[in-house]
Amino acid sequence: MTASCVIELSGARFSWEGGGDAPTVDIESLRVRQGERVFLRGPSGSGKSTLLSLLAGVITPQQGSVKVLGRDIGALSGAARDRFRADHVGFIFQMFNLIPYLTVVENVRLPCGFSDRRRANAQRGGCSVEAEALRLLEHLDMAHNGLLKRPVTELSVGQQQRVAAARALIGAPELIIADEPTSSLDADRRTAFIDLLFQECAREQAALIFVSHDASLAGLFDRAIEFAEVNRAPAGA
Amino acid sequence: MITALAVKSVRNRKFTAGLTVLSIALAVLLLLGVERIRQEAREGFASTISGTDLIVGARSSPVHLLLSSVFRIGNATNNIRWDTYRTLAKRPEIAWTIPISLGDSHRGFRVMGTTPEYFEHFRFARDRRLDLSQGKPFADVHDAVLGADVAQSLGYTVGSSIVVAHGAGDVSFMLHEDQPFRVVGVLARTGTPVDRTVHVTLEGLDAVHADSIGGFPNDPLAAAMRESESTPEHARPGHAHAGDAAREAYSDRTITAFLVGLKTRGSALSLQRLINEYPTEPLTAILPGVTLQELWEITGAAEKTLVAVSVLVVIVGLAGMLVALLTSLSERRREMAILRSVGARPTLVFALILGEAAFLTLAGIALAVAALYLGLFIGQSWLESRLGLFVGLGWPSAHEAALVAMVAVAGVFIGLIPAYRIYRYSLADGMTVRI
């Protein structure tokens, strides 16, 4: 293990049944370096979401180890995993990322309410959390046409995804996990979104795990992983 | 931060949340209202008579005697002979007595024959005495003193003339038209049956009855008998003549009951026993407090039903909240997954739902209490004038506070159900956004 290694899985097995007889995820070895942009491709139902839950510390492996930023996730308590996730991981879902009753800026600020570290990071330049949120939104091309004042439910899907990206990036977490964030976008917007995401990740030195079933995007990334090749568990198990 | 989230979340669902609060508020309002009115009715009932140690009437059930003599409900089964009353009233342990004679009415209001002692010794509520709002008590045989309701609803004032009818109905076929009474006083409102009573002198009543002895006025035989018996003056009586008639009838005068005030309360039980075993006439003596208690035991079932119904309504209101919270869970699962993804603990998710249940319940209770006081403030005079209920605007009683606290605790307990469900969901879902 090196310090620059953001993710390190070894012999990690997880089964939703709990026994490990029919594991959903069974990965011999997987490493992601700091700032690396990794494309993870696989059909739905292949256990990708389970892997992401392992990385985020929502679940822990029944065998083997999952290390994020050098910390063994399985050895942490539930509360510590939640705090760890708040501090170090930004998450973008496929869709419906936003909390409907919060404003755009409030949605972006949300992680800073759960993590002192990310709030401190956001305030690094001597500005407020709100200013940092606005800066990120501006970078993601969201700070115009009164978009900020609109209820989040009235934003287009692409706009919602960009707000979600800003939320994942605020406070500079080391790891950004994006679970099919572009599957509901059309082709033009898809590339534009990925470009914006890359820029921001590069700026924050964050590693990016980007999950998709769309192989055509693979070329944009530092590395592409075919999920079926790393996961020894049979698909659909 | 968490509170802000919870508040914004509720505001986002303000329509359902508002309806939930409203239904809880109405349920709690019903519960508190029933409770308040029940308490006040009980208190009002108990304060109908005060300071009277014994009530004596002809042999009957104690509750019946209490109802007929104090509450003017029903009729006495029998009367007491005047000489029996005189003998008993002279007993040394007795401080005062008030004889009362019921059985007549005036346009639907009970007429009660009594003596001036009534105005002096009768007490209600906590030792309050009868005050006159107009005029004075009896001075003459044909004087009448009206209760506040009688004067108000029939529009009588001092100087009005009233005619007494036999029997208690609204429409009576036997009017003592030749013996009118003159209103000399009107009592201040008491909130008791006194307000609906026409008080006349015993002598006046005697005169009325003596005059019509022999039966109905249109009965030819009775008329013939009266013709032969009575003196010519009797046909057109003045006060003095009526007084003569009363004195003539003195020996066979009867009264319905009499109230007794003792010199020392300690002699009540022995005097009660003595009266109940009175050798020459079957009598019943009751301690008003004890008999009121018996009466409560009878009406208790109806009261309990009323309370049970309002408790059920509260349960329905809380069940409505449970339904609303559970329905909101499916759409909030996504919200919870997002919160989990930014680092919220499952316990926070639990606290959000529980806090919402607590908030809705407390808001409902607060609204109910506000509405209760507003309602009482507006409806107070109506309740007092129409139902004779004086419902105070005082602080909630300990009992009411306990009821409200029980509702609050029940609301929080009910909130545990959806809170636990979403807690389970958020553990199971992790950060998978289920739609």
C-alpha cells in the first residue's frame, strides 16, 4: 500500500445473503491511485452498485479488505464509516440526486453540514461555504439565467446532475464516485458533463470512479475496467 | 442544520402536514372540550346547593328526592304534613330550615312555595347567597320572586303579574287565574335551577289551592259545592282575604320537602337516622353531598362513554398521522439515501421522522389549546345563558395537562413506527436510490 493509493481492495467478498456462498462481489485485487480517473463498465445487475456501497462504507466485506485512503473500512464502526464517507467521498447518483425542498445552493452545501473537514476545505480560500458553492456552480455552468433561484424540481436532468456534481466536489473529497451519472443525458450533454467533471476533479486532485454500461465513454478515461474481468462472482448471482 | 432540514422537509409537504395537524388539533380539541365541560358541569351540578346539611322529604329514593327538591327534575311522590315539619324544625340541633312546596308551574317554569328564610339561608356554589338584581324578597302573601332566566325569557320585571298553573307542564289545564301573584323581586343569575324557578310564598300557594279545593273550575258538581261552602268574598279575593284562606287551610297544609341547616355538622348522621325512622310519617332525609355522589355514579356511565368517544377520536387523529407519515416514506426513501450518501447517520434519518411526528403532534396540541381558549372566550356567555354552565378561562387543570401529555407521548410513540421503518430501509438500501 502506498500513500497515493486511494482505493485498495484485496480478496474482498460480499454477499447480500450474508453467507458468502453466492457472493455478489468477489474481487481479488483492485487499486485506484490518487487523482486517477477510472471507468468501470458492466451490465446492470453485475454487482457494480454493491462495489460502490463497499467503497462508500455503507456495507463492509465479509472476507478480505477494502482500504480507502489507507483506512480499512471493515475495521471501522458504523458511525466512523459514516463520518469517513462524509469527509472523503463525494457521491453522484444516476438521477434524482437532489433533495426537493432545498434550494440549489443548499443542496450543494449539504456535505459541509455533515463534515467539518469538508467545511474547512470549502472555506480554505478565506471565503464562505456559500461562495465556494457558487464558485463550483459557476464552473459547472449553472450560475446563470436565474437557475439558482429555481426550485430544484424544475431543473432539467442535466442541470440536476451538474448540481449533484458540485455537491460531490465541495470541500475537496479525495474520492468521487459517480454511479451512471450520464445515463439520462443525451450524447452531447454527456461529453460536456464529463469534461466539466474531469476539470473539477483535476483541480481538487480527486480520484474518480465512473460507473457506466456505455462503453463508448471509456476512451475519455485514464483507465477502463471491465467489471466482469475483476469480479470473480458470476453475474446475476 | 438537522432542525433546518426537518423544518424545510415539513414545509415541502405543508398541505398533508397541515391536514395532519388539523385532524390532531380537532381530536385534541374535542377531548379537552368534553373534559372541560364535563368538569364544569360536575362542578356546576355540585354547586347547585351548598351549606345545606340535610334535605328531608316524603319517603322516596334519595336521588329522587335530591332531583325533585334541588334540581326541579321530576315530581315528589308524596308530601310532608306541616305539623311534622313544625315538630322536626324545633329540634335543638337545627339552626334553620327552609320549607319548599313544588308542584305548580308558570308557563313552563316551576313554581316553588317557600318562606323568607329561603333568601336568608339558601346557599349555592361555595357559600354564595342569593342576591336580588331587582326589588326585594317577599313582603306579602301574593309576592313572587323570579329566577333570572324566568324574568329574562318571559320579560317580567318588578310589578308584573303572574298566574300559577297546577302541574308542571308547559300547558296546564288548570289555571289559578283568580289568584295572581305580583313580582316583587328578581334574583341575580346563579347558574343553578334557581334561575328557572318562580318563588312564591307558601301562604300564597295555600290560598291558591284552598280556592280551588273541590276540583276543576268547570266541574259543575265542584262548582256547586264551592257555591254552598264559600263566602261571597272568595270569588273576588284581595290579598287580605287570600291570607285568611291560607290560615284556614293551615292545618292540612303540606310541603314537598325542607332543607335543614344544623348548628354543628356532626349531628347530621344522627338526625338523618332519626328522621328516616320517624314513627308517625314515612320520611327520607339525605345528605346532599352523599346523594350527589350517588347521582354521579349513575351519570358516570354516560360521562365515561363521552370520554371514551373523544379518546377514540384522538386515536383516529393519531392514526391519520401514522398513515400520512407511512405514505410519505416511499417518496422520502430517496431523500434518505441522498442524506446517507453525504454522511448522514441512519440515526439521523430516524430522528428526522420521529421529530416530524413529535412536531406534528405538538403543533396539533398547541392549535387545539389555542382553539379551546378562543372558543371558550367566544362561547362563554352563550354556554352560561343557554346551558347554565359557567366554563372558566382558567389555566388547564392538572388532569387536562396529563391528558395533553398523554397525547404528546402517544404521538411520539406512533412516530417510532415510521421512524423505525425508514431506519431499516436506510440500512438496507444503503445508497441505492430506489424509486
